[in-house]
Amino acid sequence: MPSKVKLSPRQKIKYRIRKRITGTAERPRFVIYRSLNNVYAQLIDDVSRKTICSVSSISKDVKGDSEKRTKTDKSKLIGKKIAEKALENKIKKVVFDRNGYLYHGRVKSIADAAREAGLEF
């Protein structure tokens, strides 16, 4: 018998969003995850269940650039890097998945930086 686990409010919102949002090869899902200190962004093709590309604030190509920056500045850098990788993979349009987080602060800065770098969503 499975135990009943109370979900956090963010998990409930996340599941509600994921029912409606799916990514394809032409228009992948742009997912953001933010931990206490770091930020992660991925482009996911839900049809073939594969991650197309990903960037995080702890990856090697970003770590040197993000030393002694605020969390919001790191988020802007992540948004710019994920857009560059997407354009390298010939991806212009994405579906934005905020992963249950409010569209505010770090999540907003990632989205704005990705839009400025050329992604459409």
C-alpha cells in the first residue's frame, strides 16, 4: 500500500503545469530549476525523452564567468548560454516551463536573457 505523501505547493503547481506543456524536437521544453545557490536550465524533447542541451551555474564553461556574481547575474548568464546552445542546435522556438516557480527574480532574469539572445517563447 503506497504511503500518502503531502506534496509541497511548488510540486502541485509543477504537476498542473506539466499536464499542459510538452516539448517536441522542433519546439523543446525550456525547463528551469533553481536551488539555493545555483541555477540550471535544460531544453528537453518530451516525445523522444531526451535532453537536447543543458547549462548550469556549476558547469565548467560558466563557473569561471560566474565567480563573485549575484544569483540574478548568474541567472542572466545562464539564460544567455542556453540560448547560444539552442541556436547552435538550430532551435529558435521553445516552450517555457517555469517548473512551479513564480515568474519573478532569477526565473524572470533567465527568461529575459534567453529572449534577448534570440530564443522565442
